[in-house]
Amino acid sequence: MRTALGGREVGLNWRLWLRLGRISNLPTVWTNGLAGWLLSMGMAPTSGLWLVLVALSLFYVGGMYLNDAFDAAIDARERADRPIPMGEVTRSTVAASGSVMLGCGVLLLFTLGAAAGLSGMALIAAIVAYNWCHKRTALGPVIMGVCRLLTYVTAALAAGGGITGWTLIAALGLFCHVVGLTYAARQEAYDRMGAAWPLAVLAVPGVILATRVTDWTTAILLALYLLWMAWSLRWLFRRQAGDVSRAVVGLIAGIALFDAGLIGSLGADSLAWLAVAAFGLTLGLQRLVSGT
């Protein structure tokens, strides 16, 4: 399919849409959904889990589309190689596509119950709020953290088991991980780190996982998470070209390792290692499609 944009012909191929949606990071969304579902200990049919994963995928990709649509003017100055500034697709087309995805996602969740649907609507509100104001406020990382926190809450409500205290503690860990990585991502356009103290929030997920170590599996999963976080964070402090971007994509992939630790703490060892595999898949896909 081809269309005329700005007086020239531009191919709208699948690579463009995958890049707009940062689909390389989708495995971390799937592990979020799996962890949230298991944390609920609900009795919903397994088919409901697949609907949750599809819905969360639509939220993520749709949110990424809206991110490019909202940031088009800023990207024209700071990231001119993005698809909209390059003239590869119009801002309105990207915005419309993202909006449709968000709508389809919440409709799927309502088929799993009113609570799941309402939580999905709250997630949409957080996604839109982040895309609208993240460049205007220092609270951008906090809003993004809320977005990921709500993936656990939404999946848990869809499973039918309700929200437990441990669900909220686990969601706090995910929230802190994402706040830290999003703060680092804000420095990517400048390829340098500002103040390092906000990164201290990244210690919280490790502490939470450490409290759940009960056997060799959970100990190994905790070690994997901590080692990967240390490896990713080192890029932030080398201060060489491209290091911030390397750190950010590494921290994004690390979300799946946090999920793996939580899943392992629930005694679902095979699913925990599946989450570790999702971590590896994220790293592999990031080589094909940029994660930022």
C-alpha cells in the first residue's frame, strides 16, 4: 500500500507500523498480564487470560502510536528520524489507529467483567494522560509507572480473584521499576544523564523480590534480575554516545525478569522460566525493532 505524503510517494509497510508500536517490548506486557493474573489467584477460565494479553497488547501498541502522534512536533526537533517527522505517515492516521486499538482493548476487557473493563478504562486514561503531558511535567515517569501498575490490577480483576495485599505490593515494585527506567528514558534525547538520585527508586523491586525468596528457583530469579539491572545501569554512567539508549532498552527488558521473580514466588516455576524466555525474546526483538 502506498500513499502520497508531502508530494512524494511513501510506502506504508509493516516495518513502519511495528516501529511505531515499539513491538519489541510486547513480551514484557505479556509477562505483566501473566503475573497479574496469577497474583489474583482467580478461578476464571484460561481463555480469559488470552483475552487479557490481547487487550493489554492493544493498549501498549495503541499507546505507543498516540505517543508519536502527541510528540510529533517535539520529535521533529529532537528525533527527526521518527516516522511522522520523516513524512512516512500522517499524524492523524497514527492517532486514529492508536485510538481504535485502545477502544478495542477495553471492549475485550468488558467481556471479562465490569471490574476488568473499568480498570481498562482507567488504564486508557493513564495512557492518554502520559502522552498528553509527559513532556510538560516532571511527573511523567510517575504517570508511566501508573500505566504499568494498572496492567497488574487489570489482569487480576479479569481473573476474578480480586486485589490482594500482595498484588498491590507487587504492583508497587513494577511501578518503581518503570518510574526509574522512564526517568532514564527522558535523558535519551540528550544522550546523557542528569541527576542520578531518582534512580534510587529502582532498588524497591529488588527488595520486594528478596522478601519472597523461599527456594533455589526464587533465589536464582532474584539474582538474574539484580545482575541484569546492574548491567543495564552501568551504561548510564559510562557517558559515551548511545549509552543512555542501551540502558533504557535493557531496563525495559528487565521488566520481564521482575515478573519472572514474582511468578516464581507463587510456585509457578515453569511459567516463571517462560517469563525469563520472554526477557530473551524482548532482547532479540529489540535488535530488529527499536524499543524506544
